[in-house]
Amino acid sequence: MSVTDGLKSVNLWSYLTIKGLKTIKNKISAERRGETGRAAVAMDERKLLESLAKSRSFSTKAVEEIHHEVAEALKACGHELRSVKIRAESNVIVGASAPFGKIPFEVGLSFDPFLNVPYIPGSTIKGAVRSGVYEILHKRQQRAEADQTCGRLFGDQKSTGLIGFTDAYPVAAGVKGYLLYPDVMTPHYTDDTKNELEVRPNPVAFLTIAPGTTLQFYMFYWRKRGERMLRVGMGDDADLAENPAPEISTLGAVDTGLLYAFYRGVGAKTAVGYSRFEVVEYMKV
């Protein structure tokens, strides 16, 4: 029987929870059997990862419906929208402390149990874009001025900002048609390691969002909110370009910061090449 039999319509959150608890139970008993037991558990984990990666439970239609409803709701609340599509250039780790995958792989992944897909939270996107915008502004402004501008755009302790982001959901699968992709890290040191002779490699398998996966989200904004104003125009003095264009000189600080943020990486372990993206669509709705 194929490891993917029965996974075309199953809820992966429930499936992984049940299988994960069994794997944890096997891990406990495996410690008593030494290396032989650990090898058996590693094989079980490998099969579980393979079954999850090869599952075909992703519904493009469901995600499209959610995106449509979210866009209509935002417009009804008076927001203007930009549609953004990003393609993963590497394995993506986001939500490493999230429950999905934490048992038994020790590394979690942001996962929507209703849509049955991994996703990138809007709060994660907002934080990354804010950081990118701040870096760009700080090159031509004093730190205090850059902080003030980011507070006006994204919010601060005084007031909500002018710009927000929805969660990013996959709209096209990645390499080999996968949404979920296995990976492994091999820590050599533990808290108890006292010298190099005690180093013991310990492979940790876990789930990531597959490279090549395309995700979509919305950036929504107000042009004016209370005393705060969004400067829409062209060039260095603008927060946003009126109409996004490929020419970088016509983009505002937020446009440029968004492109830079995803190029630099949004998620975990970006310094070692994970969670890098290419923005493949950025357009006004």
C-alpha cells in the first residue's frame, strides 16, 4: 500500500497529531532498546514525513474563495488593496514553535487546520516589511525620523497604523507538486555538552513549506486615518506608489521595503538560506 493512500482528503492536522503521539510513545520505548530502537523510530519519522509531503489534500478552490471573501470584506471597510504573490526560492520555516509538527518533529510549522494548508501569518509579514522599510528609511533619515515614519505607517503605542497585511496562503504547489517538504537539521551540541569528545550528532527531521510554492496575500491600507496620512506618489518622498511598476525609482518606501523584505527572507533561519522569496506579482486591486 502506498504511504499516501487515504491522505487525499484527510485533515493533516488530525492525522499528524494521532501519528505523532504514536511516534512519541515509540521513542520512549525505543530508548530502552538503544541504537536499534532509535533507528526504528527514525524510519517511522521518515515514513510519516514522506506521507505528509506526498498528500494531495490541498484545495485551490477553497483558498481562492477565502481570498475573494477577505478582499471583499476589506474593501467594504474602506481599505484599498494590493495583491501580492510570492514564490518560495528555498525551503520555508515559519512558526517553528507552532503546534503543527511540534509533535513528533520538535519543530513546528504555521498551519491552517480548516484550509488544510501551511501559511505565513500576516503579523509575520508585517514585521518583516516594517523592518525592511526601516532599513531603507534609515539610510536617508535620522533614526528618530525613521522610527516616527514607521510608527505612522505600521502603528505604534499611540495609534494603529495605516497599513496591514492578511495571511499568505498557497495558491500553487511547489517542487514535485508538494506543499509540505521534509528537511533535516543536525545539532551537535546539547546543554550538557562539556567538551568536544562528548559531541553527538542528533539529526532532527521536520516539515517546511516546499520550495517553489506560490502564496498570495493582500496589503491593505487607508490613505487617511485620524491625523495620519499616507503619502501616495512617486519616488523617495512617497510611502506608496499610486500604481506599482517594475521601475524601482517610481516606487515608494513601503513598496521597496516589501520587495526587499522577501528577498532578504521572511520566516526563520534566513541567515542560512531558508525562507527566501521572489515577489512574482504586486498589483493594485
